[in-house]
Amino acid sequence: MSEPVLVTGAAGFIGMHVARRLLESGRAVLGVDNLNAFYDPRLKEARLAELAGFPAFRFERTDIADRPAMAALFAAHRFDLVVHLAAQASVRHSLVDPHAYGDSNLTGFLNILEGCRHCACRHLVFASSSSVYGANTRLPLRTRDNVDHPLSLYGATKKANELMAHAYADFFAIPTTGLRFFTVYGPWGRPDMAVWRFTAAIDAGQPIQLFNGGTLRRDFTYIDDVAEAVMRVVARPPAADPSWKSDVPDAATSRAPWRIYNIGSTRPVAVTELVRLIERALGRQARCEVVPMQPGDMTETYADIADLERDFGFAPAMPLDRGIDHFVAWYRRHVAARAAADHAP
């Protein structure tokens, strides 16, 4: 417990919130991020500024795909806990820049696994994604279901992370937990995701695009619920499952100290309902353009969280209408603060 918790992607959306929760709980945190330009680095810097007020927070600008840098980081610390949230995000961007996903999500994750192996990490918690479910259409989406049919390279890299983590958990006995996040939103969110994009466009009087006629349904999950789930999981490293059977293998558990959980609200809504809630919160009408289904998109996500509720006594609770109200209020404050900073002498 004398070493800090390593949080990769600390300047990211989920990373900032998890790092803050760890700091508030009394843990020291070493945050790592490369501050890349996938979206405005100023937002990432502003998130880090939120963490800088904690004396127990330290930040290193490092790319997890940099093997010597990550080896040196792990050699300098005996991390008992690693929360790995860094990744190249976005389903659609993986069609444009696939090598970024190989570098960050595959090579970067391998560097994390090797670091955990050599520092005898007590628990590795890593971010997976609902995108691993790909072509699955049986709902709700269960961790025990087969996920061998991804629809995007992003989803494929997240599935690969789960397999890589299992191999290390089995061979090196590293307690490892993967979390499949379902459409996380809230204050300090990502500007490339629908909640922020729609809010910004509607607020500016610009049109928004509704893919597949707005019929897509998503299990929107509020950031505070996600951070609480991570905190509960972090506190309980998994053990080998003595009931696991190799002839009828359970895809969510293992003979190794390895587990997979869904983190979702279990209340999927149509994207058109999301638009309505944003309109209400902003007090403005959306201008909508109907566009075709995008390659790589799933038609619906809906998390089964029975395992999460059973093992941790927790289920996300924030209703979407209240969550959108919280986000829009934060968004307006953020935009005003950015405008003031941009016009400061």
C-alpha cells in the first residue's frame, strides 16, 4: 500500500474520475497519459488540473506503447494495483487509423501485462468494452455469451485484451478483472461521443446526424456509477473459480484468477430519446438529419449485470434524464470557462 496506484489514461474521461475517487479514498495515484490529439488535448489538460489539487497525485506524460518507458516506470515502482484505462478509443475511428489501435490497444496493453508480471501486481483492472459483443443480438448481452464476432477493429482489440489478460492471469497468476463499459457519459466526457456531440450541435443551432434513422439503442451509463463500480472491483481481486469446468467453459470466469463484468445501466433507450432529453435540458430544438447505418455500429446494447450485482452488491442507478441534466449543466459551465480563458488578456 506504500506504492501509488498506477492509473493509465488518467487524462481521459473515465481515467480522471477513477483517479479522483482513488485519491479521495486516501490512495496515492501515479497517472500516465500521452495526451494525444485524438480530441482537443486542452480538455485532457483541464482534467489533469482537476487532479493536480490532490497532493498524492503525480502525473507522467508517457505513451504506454513505448516499451522502454513503460519498463522503466514499472522498474521504478512496485505497483500493487494497476487500473488500466488508456486506449485508442472510438469504433468509427478504427476504420480510419487502424495502426493506432494496434499500437495502443495491443502493444500498449502487452507492456502493461509485462509490467504487472515483473512487479508482482496484486490486482490488474482493465477497460474492455461493450463493443466486444459485435454481431450478438440476443439481449441482454451477457458476459457468458460467445464474443467471437466483432464488428470493428476497436472491438477486436478489446476482445484481444481479454484473451491476453487471461493468458497472463493463468500463466503468471496475476489477479485480473476486465470491465466491459457500456456507453459512458457525464461531466468531463468525450467530445467525440453522442451525448457531447449532440449537446454541442443543438446548443449552437447546428444539425445532428441520426444514424439508421435514430433507431439505434444504447445502454447509457453515468460516469459516477462507472467510477463506483471500478472502486468496488478494485477492492476485491479475483480468485480462481473452483467450479469452472473445462468441458463446458464459462466465458466470464476461469480456473485462473480472472473475471469479466459488464458495467451498464441495464436501461437501453433509443437515440431519439437521448435527443429529446438533451433538447429539454438545453431548452432548444434539434435539427436532425437521418443518415444510413455506419459500419462497425451495433444496433443495440443492453448489459446484463447479474454477476456485478451478485459479487459486489452494486448496480448503476442514475436515470438518464437526471444524468443528461447534470451533463448539460457541466457543459455550459465548461464552455463558458473555455470562452473566458480564450479571451483573457
